[in-house]
Amino acid sequence: MAKMILSMDGLVLKEIQLNKERLTIGRKPHNDIQIDNLAISGEHAVIVTILNDSFLEDMNSTNGTLVNGQPIKKHFLRNNDVVELGKYRLKYMAELQVGAGTPSEYEKSSAIRSSAIRPQDLQLVEHGTRSNVAPAAAAPAPSAMPAAAVQLLNGANAGKELDLTKTLTTLGKPGLQVAVIAKRPHGYFITHVEGLQFPIVNGQALDAQAYRLNDHDVIEIAGIKMEFFLKS
Amino acid sequence: MKKLASALEMVTSTDPGLVRGQNEDAVFADAGLGLAILADGMGGYNAGEVASGMATTLLAANFAQFMATSPMRDAESMQADVMHQRLLAEISAVNMAIFQAAESQPRYAGMGTTLVVACFYDNRMSVAHLGDSRLYRLRGGYFEQLTKDHSLLQEQLDSGMISPEEARYSLNKNLVTRALGVDAVVETEIHDYDVQLDDIFLLCSDGLSDMLDDTEIALTLQALADNLALAAEHLVHMANDNGGRDNISVILVRVRGDYTASRGWWQKLLARLK
């Protein structure tokens, strides 16, 4: 179960389990979390929890609700989010070890999967950009791979450089011979795609297997020679 | 059937991923039958594997038998309403088989599976699905998800409760609202699509779609369209590079030719009488 840790001036006051579908926060005594402070509105905010996900909503409070320093109206809570109400802080801790309680019959072995979400991954997501490109909670570690490029060595475009910025870069002439360079976390790999001839690397023809490129390898595809090099 | 076999190219790839010990996904593809089936099983111990395995093998076998004995003989001359009825009936039968197995054997209790089936006939495709296994289409550079997940998250998205951006971080990803084998009756969603030359269809389990962004999938399919086996392999690699948290399964179908129904004089006459 996820929880919120209430603190003020760095002093932990309370740990609140998000065990209700709707948990209210405010100054008035009927709230689930009562914070008796004039900076807090009578009904200040509410946390709605649906299974493993929690949403925070500001109830048009006078002084507003901040999440990670930004004012919000409605916010989907993520691990380690810091909610600020006046001088009070609430830190959201997502439950990573799900599986307690009876899993519904529709639940797809969620115990296994959820425990596989390591806390450090969630950290990464939080610090990382929220771009659409980062896949889910599974944002990969920022690739340690240095940038790389190929430089054409012969032909009409000799001397031209082609940066390998995409995860896949195709090279060659469609219908004749095509190869692809895949950018993966542990290196750049060249693989034959189509055509009777296979790419040649440093004078050796490849087979159907992917080949990991080394700095300054010379590749030959459809008669065009090019050099692979790392940029650093 | 020869026509289908030469008009369609199908490849499959399935991988346990990096975290799970076993593979609970099951895939089946046969270009000659014009049939692709993908199932992502759920349930403790090996029950998930049993459910997804039953789904693909039973459906494939029943379908093949139907094709062999059907008065219309081959998939090319099949009509849409006949195909729909047949698919739904076969899926219901398999649903009952899995449900009964789960009821009768304690070790299989609660097992079930997602399902996505693509059936190609007469330059068309029928897609039936349950749960969060998906079918995507790449057509002329435009990549689109044709199935809509039966999942809690999709319901939250539909009701505007959560934005697509936030949904990527939801911990409720793996809760499906429909599945095969969990109840005595099943509400299968089925739709028809036209098929064009060089369309590429991707059937996949959430082990792929959760780990990869649509743009990455689209890029891979575009770049490697001429080598489907390599494309499937690369998709699995990328999902594993991103963590491989779940079983990853992929079926790719490329339309290489025309497979219009062969309408003899008898069919034409029948069509005119209708």
C-alpha cells in the first residue's frame, strides 16, 4: 500500500497509509488528515486511490497545493513526489511490493511484475525528462553509449558524415543491398537486412548475425565504403 | 489456400524477457490459413502458460479443421458474417474449455489469458481481441493501434481521469477487464478492416508495448520492413534493452499480394440471389 509521510520543518509528524479510496486533507476535524493550521483550508485537498495509483486534487484551497514546487489542481502522484500545503510537506511513497491481499482474478501475476520495479528505476524516471519517448516506469538509463557516425569514403558523397542518432539507421540501396545499424545500450550493431550480398566489415563479409562495430571499422555496403567512428 | 500463403508473410518471436522465469505468452501464425493468434496467460505457477497454450493450440486446430471441412473450402471465399460467427463461436468454445479446466483442477484455478486473433480472407482482416494484447497497423508511414485494450487503465483514460502522459507511469498497467477463460461467458470484441498491399500488422503482448514507445516500434517496422524476421527479433531486443520486465511476444504480418476471393460462377449466382 502506498503512503504519505507528513512532516514540518524536516520533522516527521505522521505516516499515513493510503488505504481509503478517498482521503481528505484539511483544517476541519472531519478530514481524514487534519492539519490544524490557519494556512490550511477547511477542505484543502483530497487523495483518490485506485488500486496502485493515487491522484491528488486541490479542493480550491485558499493557499493552494504544490507538488515538487509547482502549483497543481489535479496531479497523478508518482514515487517520491513532495506535496506542500503551507509549511507542511507530504511525501508520497508508492508501494513497490504489491501482492499483499487477494489479487483479483483478472490480475496478471502483478506480484511478480511489480516487485520487479526496482526503486532506482523510479528515481530515474523522476529525475529524467517526462518526454513521451521515455517508456513508462521503465525509462532506460540514459544511454552510456557515446555518439557515433559513419563517414563515406568513396562515391559521389565521399567525405560526408552521417550521425547515428536514431535507434536504427538503414544504409545501402533498397532492392539491391540494405544493412542496418542499431544503436543499443551496449554498442552499435550492424545487421544484414536484404540483398544477396552481405555487408563487409574490415574486408570480411558478415553472416546473418548482428556484428558489434568497433571504432574505425570500415564497412562496405552496395559498393560504398564508409568508416564507423565514435564521437567523444 | 495457396493464394493466402503467397500473399501473406508471417513471422513470430517470443521471449521470456529478463525478469520472469517462464514464458506465459503463446503465439501461432500460419500464412496458409491466414491466421495469427497471440495470447498472454495469467495465473499462478504454470497456469498462465496452460491457459495461453490452450488458447492458441485449440483455436488454431479448430480453425484449421473448419477450413478443411467447410463447404466453401477455403478462406479466400469466406464471407465476413460467416467468418465473424465462426471466430466468435471458436473463441467461446476455447473460453469454455479453459474455464472448465480452471474449475476442475485446483492448480489451474483462476487462470486465464488475453487474446488477439487476426484472420485474413478476401483482402480483408477480422480482428478479435480480449484484454491488453494489441494489434497495430503500419500503412504508408502511418502507425496506428487498431485494438483498444480492455484494461482498467484504458477505462481511466477514456473517462479522462488520467492523461496518456501520466498513464505511462501508472502502476495499474497490468489489470485487464476482459480475458479468456475467467468466466463461463466471454464478450469478445471483433472488427473488420480492409487490407492493402504492403500493410504490416503487429500483434504483441504488453511485454512489448509497455517497454517500447510507439514511435520506436514504427521506426523499426519501417526500417526493417524487408526483413520481417529481423524486425521481430529487433523489437524483442529493444524491449529487453529497456528492462524486459515481462514476456515479450511479437507476430508480424506483411501483405505481399492480393488474396481476393476466387468467385466462381456458383458464388456469383449466389451473390446475385441475395
